[in-house]
Amino acid sequence: MSFKDNLAILTALFVLLYCIFTLGQLVLFLSSHTSLKQNRYRPFVYFGHFESLWLQVLADVCLVGFFVLQHSVQNHQAVKQFLNSRGLGVFERLFYNFGSCLALQALMQLWHATPGWVVWQVSTSDHPVVWWIFAAVHCVAWLFIYGGCYVMDITELLGARQVIYSLQGVPDPMSLKSEGLRRMYSHMRHPSFSAVTILLFFHPVMQLDRLLLAHALLLYFLLGTRVDDVDYCYQLRMLQRKERDLG
């Protein structure tokens, strides 16, 4: 294999591992039974400290806005055409996920909790049964999310399979999928919208910052998801076919 091919494989492997690492941190960030977990690493520990509550909220709004902006810009058709024109079209999904992880890391590392503004708070340390309820619900939600990613072909979702197929001279993996599935993916790329909503809102400690994050991401998901009746009918047909095959 040439140096260029080896570099492509190393890049895909690095981004794949970085995505897995970031998603693991996201679990701790959203599912810790306290306020949104802050676990800053250098140089993040030296930046983003504000005494004013309003500046903290403004900083959190900017972090959410940066995450949404990254998702929107990198998913724009002009960016995809630019990468294709430079011969980097096969890396488009890989770069998109790498950018998403960088935006998520910035959000998690620089996030400001607002312990002074509590919407509701349930002490799970004093009530073991309540702790297990919240833990079980979050475990099931994460299982649905990451299980859905696995079913959707996680290596293709993260962009690594496109690189490997290109090096092997195999057509893009998306071109091998059915037209109905490609259409649905163009309208909704991430699985388990309901599970993400549960993770954001079903939590023992709801402070202003988490409420802001939950509503902002929920609004973005609602505006960014364009699933219609055709996609629903496709999913229904696939479910019925699977039931017949299993029966």
C-alpha cells in the first residue's frame, strides 16, 4: 500500500477512536446524577470562567450555537461539493464527525453549570430506589441510541467504511443501500430521537443550564428532522418484512 493509503487508514482509525472517546465522555456529561459534569483538561481549564451568572448563561448559549453552526455548515451542500472538487469526497462523513466531536468537546469542556438556578432537584444519594430508576432509564436510552447506531452500520455512520471501501475499489456504501433507506437517511441521520429527549429531560437535577441545553437541542432536532409519510411507510414495510422473515 502507498503512503497515501496508509495515511488515509490512520486518519480513519484516529477519527473513529476519537469519536468513541467523545461519545463516552458525552455519557458522563449527560447522565451524571449531579449537575452537568465538568471535567476540563488543559488548556480548557484556563478559559471560560465567569463570575456573572448571565455571562455564564451567555457562554453556554454560544457553545450550543457553535455546535449547531458546525452541524449546519459541514452538512451544507456547498461544503460537500468543495470536498468533492478537491478529491476528498470520500472523507466528507469522516470530517463531519470529527468536527462534531470537536464541537462537543468544546461544549463539554467549557460548559458552565448554574447551581444557583435549580428548576428541580431529587437527591438520588439518599434514595437508592430513585437512583436505580434514573440509572436504568438512562442505560436503556443509551442502549437504544448506540444500538441504533450499530444497526445503522456505525462504521458507515462515522465515515470509516467509506475510506476503506474507496481504498478497496468498492462503491460508496451508501450507494449499495436501497433508495428508500437513502431517502430516510437524508431526512434523519441520527437514531433514537425519543431516547435523546429522555436523556435531556429525565434527570434528577434540572438546573437552568441543562434546561437551556435540552430545549436548544430539542428545537434543533425538530427543525433538522424532515421525516415524512414516505419514510414512515418505508419503515413500516421493512418492519412487516422482518416480521414475516422471523415468522
